Amino acid sequence: MAGTRALRRVLRPALVVVLVLAVLVGLLWAFQRRLVYLPDAGPVPAAADAVPGARDVELTTSDGLTLGAWFVPGATADVPTVLVANGNGGHRGMRAPLARALSAAGLAVLLFDYRGYGGNPGSPSEEGLARDARAARSWLLEDAGVPPGRLLYLGESLGCAVVTGLAVEHPPAGLVLRSPFVDLAAVGGEHYPFLPVRLLLRDRYPVAEQVARVQVPTTVVVGSRDSIVPPAQSRQVADAAARLHRLVEVPGADHNDAVLLDGRALVDAVLELAALTG
């Protein structure tokens, strides 16, 4: 009897630990997208109030959603155009400084919000964001008349995964990846090392795997003190790129620092690829 009581004393704490872990895993499975996607519903200002010369436009996705976007035209119809894919937080209004900087440098720009962001309908997911990016590209080619050979993709963090996936399907003239991760599980494991993230994730976003299939000039921009996406992961993406044009490292920059949003190094990286479009 004494042995049985001792065994129970040992097993009970272990059972509690197992139950707590099971609850945590269950919660992660059920609510994981709330941890990955951090949308801001707005309000989003009018395009012209945020970026001089910009206008509000609407994108239609293949599954019937209407998404809000801003288009900043260039001085002429044939200037290089930048399709910007946001990170996982906020809305397009927070990328207005980037649009202003790129426009001032002579480029046309499209900022758009994913489903569930900026007052848009729907809920974000890997498949959904892929549809949203396709809708953005289609609008630029079909409605704005942008030549495919003058179209650049610029992704920010999670947006790197979105535009890399788009680039596999529809190669741009050039690709700029700011703070890319190897894949979502790799960066998730950095923040939740005690959980089996790779086994649980519904959305994968395999950036390094996909960038190896993209045969266009690719520039990777990384902040050397990025606390969200480890700089080593961004460098791995650069190493994996089929046609790496340049790796740009911004000393001392963290993930959300302004220098990585609209700083000179990022804008110059885009301009350098734009010059290659001829």
C-alpha cells in the first residue's frame, strides 16, 4: 500500500503537467491564427490624405472578396511599379511613409490590405493571403496597365512569404524581401520553443524553399538586431535565393524600426532593382 501511495504522489504532478501541456497545445491549435495575424481594422484614411497623388482602389479576389488598396501612380505609365505586401500587423496606413518615399523616388506603388485587415472582409490564412496577392497583381496589370517587366514585389516580414509565393507563380522583374524568415515554423519555434510548433501549424509559408525557385534578381534586407525574425534566418533566405542580387544588412536595426520601414537602405535596394528593369 505504501508503494502505491508513493507512486500516486509521483504520478499526480506528472499528470497535471501532461494535462497543462495538452490544454496549451489545444489552445495553440484552435487560436494559432490569432497569434500569427494581428490585423488592425482601422479606420484607414483616404489615400490622398496619406500619400500625395494616391487614390483609393478596390481589388477583387478569386473567392469574391473586395479589398481596399491605395495606388500611387508614377509620372508616366511605364515607370517601375512596386507591389507591397505588408507584415502581419496593422494596416496599409502604417506603410504610408514607405509609399511616400518610393513615390518621391519616382516609382509607382500599390499598398493593399489582406482579408481581415483595414476593414476588409474575411479572415487571414496562407491560402487567403495568396489569393489577395494575386488580386493585387491582377489589378496592376489589368486595371493600371503596368507592364509585367516593370513590376517589382516588396515583402515585409510575413509579406516576404506572400510575395515569394506569388513570385513562384508569376515572376516579377525583381523581388525585395525585408526581414524574411525561413518558414513560419522556424520563426514560431523561436518564440514558442516549448511547443511542437512545426507539428501544429496550419499555415506554412516556406520562404527559403520557394525563393530557391524564383529566377529573378532578389535582394534581402535584414536588421542586424531584429528581435522578431532572427537575422540568421534572413541570411539563410538570402543563401537559398536562386538569383541573389544583394544582401543588405542594416546595422543595429530592430524589426519594427523606422529605418526598416522606409529608410534609405530599403528604398535604395528597391531603386537598384528597379533600374535593372530597363
